[in-house]
Amino acid sequence: MNRLGTVPVGNTNPVRIMGIINSSPESFYKKSVHTEQREIARVAKQMEEDGADFIDVGGMSTAPYLKTLVPEKTEIERITKAVNAVQKVSCLPVSIDTCRAGVAKVAFGLGVDILNDVTGLKHDKDMTKVLEEYCPSVIVCAFSKESAYGNQVEQARKLLRRSISIAVKSGIPKSRIAVDPAIGFFRKSAKGIFFTKINSDWLKRDLDMIQNLKSIKLGQPLLISVSRKSFIGSLLNEKDPDKRIYGSLAAEIIAVLNGADIIRTHNVKATCDAIEIARQLRQI
């Protein structure tokens, strides 16, 4: 049985919801940013009550179109505060959104269950050592340090296979690995460093991913994160992430209908309600 932390995922299990808590002021959606422990605890408790199955904590934004790199010490301080606050009020499995081995090691020492690495374990060469030591569940995103040209669906499959292989060689059973096609992280150019360079249109790439999720899964549970992202803003001509909730919900439902097993979202209650209606109408 596939699991992330203690939660069964994929196959005949219900669609799972991962709530996002950012402790990084540089994050693109400012209403997802919470830096004070009391506020982090309040939000985490509300997410659990609203139906979240996991809480994903980030201490550094990885939005490719922003300059977001912060010192590792700063990221560690942020995630330590946030994880401690979440654990005081919630028993939900916690995911750490980082691609740095030192940050992951601290998080696992605090009892975090899941690693969510937007670079698919390819950024920090020491990450495999941390995986070997703690053997967490892992979410790997499609990512390449080299340019990824050609058919982007095939490229996503290729890149995810490589990341799955890295995780397995680090002692992580396939039953504890989920995949993510990395919506928003493939660009011709970017201000940040956590993106994969392509020579095609990034918007078309994101839409192709959502339309072809079943062929990207590779037999693993698939997580999708589309909440308030740039492609929704582009399709709706809406620059303000705060005004993209309706587009986000529509994209999340389409993703579920196309095979997504886990939805990572800023909007836990709204997403849970939308998916429940879709489930009852379509038996997803």
C-alpha cells in the first residue's frame, strides 16, 4: 500500500488534501505567509478541521520568477518555528518543502514525516545521505539541471523516473514515493534558480501536464499543486493571486478527474468541498 507518512494514498483511496503553510515572506501568495507561531498554529488547526490530510511547511519560496534564495540558516530557523507550532495543535503528518539536505535533516529530527523536494532530489548531493538516515516518505518533482527540450510529457516521465531511482537507491521504498509534474517550474528564463529551462511555451507545458496526468504517474501516487499559480493568472488575465481562487478550484477538479491523488492547496476548505461534490457526482 502506498503511503505518505501514515496516510494511505493513491489507488482506491480518497483524494488527499495537503494544506500549504509558508513561513517565507518572499512567497508569491502573501496570504499563505505566516511567520508568528501563534498564527501558524491557528492556521494549522483550521486546516485540520477543514479536512486536510497533511500540512506542507516551507521556509523559502521556490517560485522561479522571483529572487527568493535565503541563507540556509534562515530557512532552518523558519521551518523549526513553523513545525513546532504545527505539532503543538495538530497530529497531521507534516511535509517539509525544501531541496536542502541540512534543512531536511533538521526537519526530520523534529519529527517531520515527508520530504517535498521541488528539484526531485537533484539539487543537493547530500540529500541522499539524509534520506538513508531517516527514510521518510518523499514527493519528487520533475526537474533537471540541464535544459529539457522536446515533448514535455515525455520529458516529465523521464525526469520523474530519474528521481524515483535516486530515492529508491537511497533506501526509500516505492510505496513511500509520490510524483509531482512541477506545474510552473519549467521556463525559458527565470530570476530564481529552482526551475528547468525549456525552449517552448511554459503555459502550454503546464496545460499539457494537467491534461496528461495519468500518463505521467508511472505507477506512483501523483500530487498536483496548482493553487493560485501563474498559468491560472495567464488564462484569466489576473495578476493578483488573491483573485485566482475560482480558477484554482476548477483546475484542481480537472486534475483530480485526470488522475491526481493528492492536491496541494492554499484553500483547504474550498478544495475539500469542491472535490466532495465532484466525487458524489462522478464517483471519483
